[in-house]
Amino acid sequence: MRKLLFGVLAVLALLACIPLVLLATGTINSSSLRMILNVMAGIGGPAATATDLHQRFQLPPGFTLQLYASDLPKARFLRFTPGGDLLLSRPHSGDIMLLRKDANGDGHPDAVVTLIGGLKRPFGMDIANGYLYVAESNRIGRVGFDSASGKLTGAYEPLVEGFTDEGNHWSKTLRVGPDGLLYLSQGSTCNVCVEEDERRATMMRFRPDGSGGEIIATGLRNSVGFDWAPWSGELYATDNGRDLLGDDFPPCELNLVEQGHFYGWPYFNGANLTDPDMGPDPLAGQRQPTAPAHGFRPHNAPLGITFIDDRGWPAGYGHTALAALHGSWNRSTPDGYKVVSLHWTDQGIEERDFLTGFNQDGNIIGRPVDVAQGPDGAIYISDDYAGAIYRVSPGDNRTGWSPPADAAATSRLDAKPPAWLAGADLGAMAKRGEQLYFYYDCASCHEAGENPKLLTGLSDRLGYNAIIEVLKAPISPMPIFPLSDNERRELAVFLLNRGAGNTPVAGQAGAQGAP
Ligand code: HEC
């Protein structure tokens, strides 16, 4: 027992060192480090805003982007009900949320409610036979569910129990296939190793009552997303390639999953190249690896995938799937962080950018996780970093943006003073802002170096709101700091109320009572 405890502590200590080592060896920049630390500490990124969307994101012509829902920390997998409500799993808070259909047409769900709570890391979900099936990290469960009203009609009950969930890739994805059977993918415990539990790193299949479980495909390191091509019924699954073989190897994979096939992990990477750590496959006499149908760029971390019904879409989206690339965590230059479209052509599968802008030169404001198509034909994308769901609808109506008038103007001064300013103790706020300025060593970039971006005289250029926006979604290489709303205000008060010599002065920017 004690040995086990020490083992666990040692692993945790080692894990905690990874970002520091990456930083020290120059394999990662400080902005990505901040993101990794945020992720490890369970801190999300700054909330997405309509202004972020307007300024940063790009789509192919013919689509409109909206911020459908925000304030949904750690939003992971999505599933539409036939009635048009959107289910969202949040493994870290153990719940499944229901975002009521936007019946009033204001561009947001009519309500956001917790449908089921108290689950163990729920991730994959699907609806069939009057049930909502849920893949928790250690079991499959189901609950009676009325798709039309979006209401539970019974008690949640376990269906298949006894799955293992230790190690790196604990999440389980569940879908009901076109054949009515339950498909379950589970990732590996490790980066590269031989699994003790032979069900890890596989795709399994069950009858709808949970019986008859069988492994149908092996060697799938972490196939988080899968879907069936509507024109052929073929099952395709994303798969995340292993780490620690450098920035540019191996590719992440899209596999055509077929019964009885072995997809290589841990003995083969990419186009069946022997893994340098594992050596030859001891079972080589009994199995041959199946090469991926498509290679994503290394460390891009493809997660959710969905085939598109292109009715009402611009031309060029027949035989197409969209896949969410969550983005690299240990690549020296961050890569991924976008949604791509995969096009099945006579020449093979072609990958194109669909939604980009989550990463601008290493400055990261979001990480796409899953992609779902609503009954309205639009695409909904979950983001577990910004805690947001975006809606991409066909139709070139970019007015869907309608950024607020003051943000669209060239001036970044406040159109009117923010409400929180009234009655605020600006002296005390400036003092705490100054402490934060020293704590996060803002001066290292803004006062030191060859060409410091001086923050003096800011009040001529920026208002409180603009400074708060910069702190929420900074421009590279300024990192994202884990600041609360109040701390951002304190920093803004400090910055707007000091003089040219970096000493606080009173009376600027209309801030009466500053020190
Ligand atoms: C790693 C370097 C770095 C650090 C550390 C840093 N910044 Fe920045 N900051 C930048 C860069 C680069 C810009 C963008 C410059 C530009 O507009 O091109 C910027 C822009 C800003 C701006 C907008 C300035 C303008 O004129 O538009 C503000 C305000 C700001 N930073 C505040 C802060 C505060 C407060 C901190 C500490 C909590 C901080 N920065 C830490 C690099 C840094």
C-alpha cells in the first residue's frame, strides 16, 4: 500500500516537472507553458467573447460564426437529440448538461440545465430505443429519455460495469451504430506500453442490453472520436499518435475501423514504422498492422469527428467529415487548435482548414473538442479551454457578428465608464494591481529588453474595457495569466492611473481618488 502511494507520488512529481523541463530545454514557449499549467491546474482559459470571434476566427466563404453558449467550463462531448436539444458532457464536473433548442431564435439555447449529475467522468453519449446511453470512465450506464421533451423518464442504471480508468486516456467514447449496437472506444493507460487490461486501446461492441461484449479492433492508442460515413456505412475513428519522438513524428491518425484489424499501437507508428522504444511486435506471426486512412499532422490531437449532411451547404461538402484538432501540448511550436474538414476524393482523403483562430502565433484562446451537426444543418463545436460552444451555420450572413459599436470603432477608449467603476476604492485597487504587476513580472516585457512595449501614457489609447480584454486574450507573446475578473480590473486601474515615470498619479482617465 505504502509502496503504491510512493509510486503515485513519484509519478505526480514527475508529471509536474514536464512543463518546466520543456521550458528549460527551449522546446516550448512561455505562452504554451501557461496553457499547460492552466490545464494541469484545472484552470480554464479566458471566456470567449463575441469580439474574440470577430477578430480572430476564420472560416471558408459561405459560413457564419456565432458564440452559441459560454460559461460552460471543460465542455467536452456533444450529441444532438432528435428534438434539437444539445447534450454536453463535462467529465470533470461529472455531469451531462442539456442545452435547450434555440426555439426563440436569439442565437443561444433557450435554457441550460443539468440533465444528470454525480456521474464518474461521463464522456461519450448516444440516444436510442428510448434511452440515453452514457460512457462513464468505469462503466456504461443508461437512463430512460424522451427525446421530444428532453426529459428523463426513469432512473439511471448501470449497464456494463468493470472497466478500468487509470492512466492517461481514461475517457470512453460511446456511440450507437447504424446496426443498433453500442460501440465503445477506450484509450491506452500510457504513452507507449503493453496494456494489462486487453480492453484498453481498443474498440468494443455490445448489444443494446449490454450483453455480448467483444473487442472488434485493437492497437488504437486513443480513438476519442468516431463516426460512420453515411454513403458507405464505413466506421472511421480518429487516433492520437504517441509523444516524445520529436516535434514532427508520428502523425495522428484517421483509421478505417474494420472487424479484427490491428492498428499498430504500441509497436507501429504512422505508416507502420516500427516503434523505436518497443521494437518488433512479438505477435507479428499472428497479425499485421493496418495503416491509417489519413495522417493528421503530428501532435495535433484529433478528437471529435462527424460526417456532414451537406444539404443547404455551399458546394464542395459532399462526402465530408469535420474533425476537431484539440492542439499540441508538447510541441515546441503549438500546432492543431482548429477544426478541419476531411474530403473523400478519388485521390484519397484531403484535409482543409475549416475553423481557425484558436491559436495565433502561439497565443491560444481555445481548444476545440467535439463537432456535432444540429437538425438545423449548422455545426456546433465545443471548446474545453474557453468553456464555450460555437455555432457555424451555412449562409454568408456575416452580420451574425454584430460586434458592439464601441469595439468596432477605431478608438479603444471606453465609450462610457464601466459600471463597476462607480463607488470603487480606486486607491486600494491600484495598490493590488501594482502587486499583481510585480507578481507576474509584467515589467520583464513591458519595461526591460531591447524594445519594450511601454505601458506608460496608456490612458490616451486604452480604456478600462480594452485593457481587460487584452488581459483576457493577450497578443502573442504576452501569456494568458490566471487572473480573476476583479484582478483584471485592479491591473487596469493601476495601469491607467500612473504617470509617465511609472509612478501612480491621481486624476487620470477620470479616476478620482486614485493614489
Ligand atoms: C512575455 C512578454 C509579456 C509579458 C510578461 C506581459 N506582456 Fe503585456 N504585452 C506583451 C506584448 C508583446 C503585447 C502586445 C504588443 C503589441 O501591441 O504589439 C502586450 C500588450 C499589453 C497591453 C496592451 C498595450 C497596448 O498598447 O495595446 C497591456 C495593457 C499589457 N500588455 C499589460 C500587461 C500586464 C498587466 C502584464 C502582467 C500581468 C503583461 N502585460 C505581461 C508582452 C508581455
